[in-house]
Amino acid sequence: MLRVLGKLLLIGFACLIIAPLLIVVFTVFKSNAEFYSNPISIPVQFTLDNLKSLFSKQTMLLYFWNSAVVTLVTVALELLLASSIAYAIMRYGKSKIGGIIFALFAVGLMIPSQVNMIPIYALLSDLSLTNSHLGLILVTLTILLPLSVFMLTGFVKTLPKEIIEAGEIDGASEYRLFAQIVVPLTAPYLATTAAFLFVIVWNDLLFPMLLLVEKSKLTLPLALIQFKGEYITNYPLLMSGVIVTALPMILMFVFLQRYFIAGALAGSLKG
């Protein structure tokens, strides 16, 4: 009885998740008039006009490129900095220095990024970095660094210290220990963190809205706001933009799924 009840709850939960997704997909293939006549029905006549209009009348490829550049550069720099810091914390874990550094980054997790919006904008304005992808990358990199360090430090601490000690005995420098031993061993964990960061940066709306003004520099989430009218909104076109925006994240999860699961289970078998 309990097993049947559990399956029914899972089916109900799955329906709650799948139903909105199906409505979004159906909306993409409807005309605007058909959507407003019956928003949740299956399209009477499937049309690709919304997808064609999205790339012919809208500069979606430019917005897609902007998001890709900001996301990939931010995630790459984030992994490089965070993994280096996590390695340093692990190496100096037995001393007060490692504990203090980790504590400072842990405190950074407690401070909401929203409370720093005005100081951040003022600082970037003084540096002439507003309305630029460089300024957005630097801000996002800084905001996410405590989270990235917190995640990777936990992963790095699961590495067998005997391997690192063996490298030290062979005369390897800190750089070689990090680049040739730690990074290859933490590849699944780095992929997990990269996937997590990718989703956050790709979907970020707050800081692009704060910093980017010029239309040619907008990222995808910020560009989607343009599809919303003052009195009426073209929801089929908007949903087409949502699908295009979500597609890279879906593909990323498909290709990195095994790394994501390996990272999520890291340390679960250790005592």
C-alpha cells in the first residue's frame, strides 16, 4: 500500500513538473491569436513562424553570443581561481592560515549580492566598466567566488593525501602538484562545479540589468524582457526565446551528466 502511494505521489509530482513544460512547448508552435484563444491546448496547426521570426526579426544570435562569451569566460576564470584557492586551503589546512582563508570565503556566502548593488555600480562607474561585458564578468566572478571555493574545497579535501605526498617526495613543485595531480583527480568535481556555475551565470538577470544598457550588449535573459509589451505580449515568441535560452543548459547536462553525478556523490563512501 505504501509502495503504491509512493508511486502515485511521484507520478503526481512528475505531472506538476511536466505540465508547465508541455504548455511552453505547445505555445512555441502556436500563432499569437491561437494562444490567446486557448492558451493551454495542443496547437490546432503547428507553425514554425515563431522560431523563424526569432532569428530573422530579432538579433537573437547576437544575444546568444553575448551570453556565451560572458558565461564561458566567467566559468573558466572561476574554476581556475577557485580550484587554486581550494588547493591552497587544503595544503595549509592544518595551520591557522588555511582555516582563516576558508572562514573568510564562508562569510562571503552569508552576504546577499543584492545588498552590494549600489557600491558595485558606483565602483564600476568610476572605473568606466559599466555597460561592458568585462565589467559584468568581473562582478559575476567576484560574487560567485565564495560559493565556488566552498564547493571545491570540500571536493579537494576528499583527495588521497598520499598521492600528493608521493609527488612531493619526487621533487614536484606546488605548480606541478596542482596542475598534474590535483586537477586531473578533481576533473569530475570541476565538471560538477562548472555545470552549477554555468546555470547561474547563463540565467543571471540581476547584474546584466544593472550594468548593461546598450542593446547590442544584452544577454539572453535580459533580451527576453524586450518581448514583453506594455499592453499585450507575444507569448509564443517569448516562449520560443525561453526554449532557445534553455537549450544549452539541457545539452550541457546531457553531456556532463556522469560527471555531475560523480561529483554529487563525492565522499559518500568515505568514512
